[in-house]
Amino acid sequence: MSTFQNPLLEAKGITKYFGTITALENVDLKVHAGECLGVVGDNGAGKSTLMKVLSGLYKPSSGSLYFQGKEEILESPKDSQNLGLEMVYQDLALAGNLPIGENIFLGREPTKNIGFLKFLDFNKIKELTNAHLGKLKINVKSADQKVEELSGGQRQAVAIARSTAFNAKVVIMDEPTAALAIKEVGKVLDLINSLKKTGVGVIVISHRMDDIFSVCDRVMALFQGTNFAESELSNTSRDEVIGWIMGKK
Amino acid sequence: MEEKDNKKVSLYLKLMPYIEKYGILLLLVLMILVMHILQPDVFLSWRNVTNVFKQISWQSMLALGVFMVIVTAGIDLSVGSIMMLSLMVLAIVAKAGAPWFIVVITPLIAGFLCGLFNGAGITLLRMPHPFIMTLGTLYIFRGTGNLISGGTPISGFTDEVRYLGHGRIDLTWLGLEKSQYLPVSLVLIAVVYVIFWFFLNHSRTGKWIYAIGGNPSAARASGINVNKILIIVYSLCGFLSGIGALILAGRTDSGYPNAGLQSELDAIAACIIGGASFFGGRGTVLGVFAGVMIMGILRNGLNLMDVSSFWQQVLIGSIIVIAVYIDVLRRDLGTRK
């Protein structure tokens, strides 16, 4: 899997301060099409901050982002979405009171014009949702089911479906299996593998070595806000990666 | 035995969406029936029914505004004061001799600006909770209303200004009697509620209002400008309070310092009785209407039966607590923990 050409997404020298605290210092990251990069690190190592920089939620204090070789400045999550950079948040970022379909299209709902007024096109939402869930082989009773009625694994599947509904090129997942029952973890990992096959670049942040070693091609470790180590997955071992998390090489 | 229980629960789950949507209407119909049985000659008479609608007309505007705010998991305590300030502005502009079409739009603009002030304060000043901002403006707006009017009533408006609150649509062409007219305020309630129903259920902004109430961080992560939507919601709430002021001006023919005193609490009560959740993201326009009607009918019915207004307070309070308890039970069964 090391035949990757130019990276799809590349971050160079990302530094982020919160007041006097340095959350990230000079961090580099890259991911290629069809590749899965695992990002590991202890609590507070800067993983989530880095992901929020990539999704446009935080502006970096310095450093630059390149998407398909072109430098991009992300002012908001909308900007990153427009590029095809999607985020699956740890707390899932779904509105439980809304149905599955409306969650998948939240903020980007298809509309139809009646006169000069724009109305939501509920039929289209339903149609697109069913087609998309079918493509990802996600089974739910109905696209009209409210998200709060779903199990943890189903919610994670909806969150992933949401991130890929608009021709995503890079999907960033923060602890995708953290809150799941064991039998649901496998389904989510299968989903990640099938995303890779469609040429999407995936970044997975995880504490779970099982996740990293079953879906990732490359793994990088952050330690106290800096790049600590990086390797192709085939050239490393669980024990070595666990050592990196604790700051040992 | 256990299977039977499961069946019972699953039947309940199937019925739930309908109970959630229309249960409150059942309660309303039940109340109307009970009142009709207790007061068969008076309660459903043309005169009394139109009376109820005239009485709830301005409250229904405040309740609808507060409802949208509650859907975002916020609260607006200032609607009564916004209405009073808008009413005073209207009265002063009317007394200054402005033409009626100017007088009619002034409370709408004043209400909108008050709401904008609330929304801007909550988002830009990063108030920890809308309760605080709108508690502040509850005093600010009423104080301002008293300052500009000198704290005294200003009475006497033209018929055009009073039309929405006081106007009658003659129905004699339908073969009805002269006394069987349609109050303009009833038509206004219907029009405004239908427009806002469409807005909340069929527009993107409306969907986003529900999404913000369901999970604000999800809305933000979806690229929704949460602060902008909140400012829109509070501004619309102020605007509806301005419509309330216009109706009240028509009904009472006067701008008076005590207008809308404590009506913010009635508005909140109507929303809660109508099934809106304080946690946000839940509730329907139809529910709010039912909530307003239930409170209106209760007051009217108890007045007809000559029950003391102290009992009215006790009953309305009890209905709030019972309505929310039913909501708690529903949640226990309805969502996975």
C-alpha cells in the first residue's frame, strides 16, 4: 500500500496556542487517497485539537494546510465541507430529536422552490438517504426514525453516513468505536474499510490498538503536542505503538 | 405474562408518535366537552366562543414567539415587556398624529428591535443563559416604556389602528345574524400560526432551529451559523410580541403601563402545556395553539361558573405540573438510555 503519490491532505507545521497553553507545536500530517492514517496519543496529546484544526473549527496559530496540493485557509466547518473534508465527532454531532435523513443532510438540506419561497424537499431527503444507506450497507428500520431511538452503533453508522453523503474525499473520525458494544465495533470497522476502497482518505483517532491494526495503513503518534513517531503499520507492532503513546521509543 | 407486557409496550411505542402529536388536542376536546356539559347554554354560544378567541389573541402571539425560543433550548422572559414597550411606542406615535399605516407598523418594528437586542446580547455578549439577558431586558423594556410615556395611559386610537384587535368580519351574507361576526383577531391568529408552522417545519432555517435545540454542537459542526439563527429566533419572538401589542391596542384602545404584566409566564405556561420541552428541540406549533386554548378555555369556563380567580391560578399551575409529568413518563418509555 506504499504506492501513494501526492498526499490528498497535508498539514505542515501546525501550531495552536490557547492563551499561554501550547496545544500543538509544529505538527505535520498527511493522508493519501484510499489510505487510512491512525493517529494515537495520550489524553491531552493534542489529537482532538489537531482534528478540529483540520475541520476548520479552530484556526491554527501558525502552519498551513494543503488540500490536493493547494494551500487552503479554513475559516469555518463550512469551508472544510466544501473541500470534501468531513469530520465524525466523538460525541457524534447528531441531533437526536431529528430523523436519520434530516441528520445526514443537516445544514445541506435539498430544497425545492415554490414560487419565490424555498421549501425542504422531504421526498428527496428520504430518497437520497435510502440510496446512501444502501450503498454503505447500513440497515435501519426507516430513514424517518429519530436518531435518539437508535443504538450506539447505529448512531455511529449514521454519523459516518452523514460524513460521506457529499462526495467526501477525506473523512476524519474521532474515536469511532469508543462508545460501542463489542459486536457493533466490527460493523463500524468494516464500514471504514469499505470507505477506503472507494478512494476516500481516512484519518482515525483511536485509543484502541485493535481498531488501528485492523483498518489503518500508517500510524502516527502525538506526544505533548508534537510529532513523536510515525510508521507504516507493517513495520511496527502493538507494543511499539503503545510505547509511543507513553512517550517511549 | 412477560410477552404480554412486551406486546403492550410495543403497542404503546407504535401509538406514541400519534399521542405525542395529537394527545394535547384530545385534552383540549375533552375540556371543551366538559365545559359544554357544565355550561350547555353559554359555553359554546357564538358570543362566548368569539370572546375566548379575542381574549387569547395577543397571548397566542407571545406564546408562539416564546415557543420558538424554547425550541432552541432558550427562554425569553421579556415578551410581556416588549409588548408593553411596543404598545407605548404605538400610542406615542399615534398621539403625535402619524398616519395610521405608520402607526400600525411601529409596534412591529419596535418589537423586532427589542428581540434583536435580546438576540445580540445573548450571542455577542456571550451571556451564560438567555434567562439572564431576558430577565435584564424584562426590566429594561418596561422601564423604557414607562420613561417614554411618563408612566400614564395614552388612550384613543383610530379605527384603522384598532382593526386587527377590534375589527369584525360581517357574516350576514351567510345568512347569520348581525351578532354572529368573525373577529379579525381570530383570522390573524390563524394566518400567523399557519405561516409559522410552515416556517418551522418546511424551511431550512426552521429545521435548523430544531437542530440547535436537539444538539447545538451538532448544528455548529454541520456548518450552521448558530448565533445567526438564535438572533433570528429572538428577533422573530420580539416581532410577534409587537403584533401582540397591535392587537392589544385594538382591544383596549389604550397604551397602559401594566400591559402584559406577567404575560411572559402565561406564554411559557402555554408552551409547556402544549408539549414543548425545556431541553429544546421538541414541540409543535399545533401544541402551542392547544396550550393557549386550554389556558383560555380554563379561564373562560371558570369565569362562567363564577369560580374565584385564585382557583384559576391553582388549576393552571396544576395543569403545568401534570403536563410535564406526562412528558417525563413519555420520555422514559420513548428513548433509549
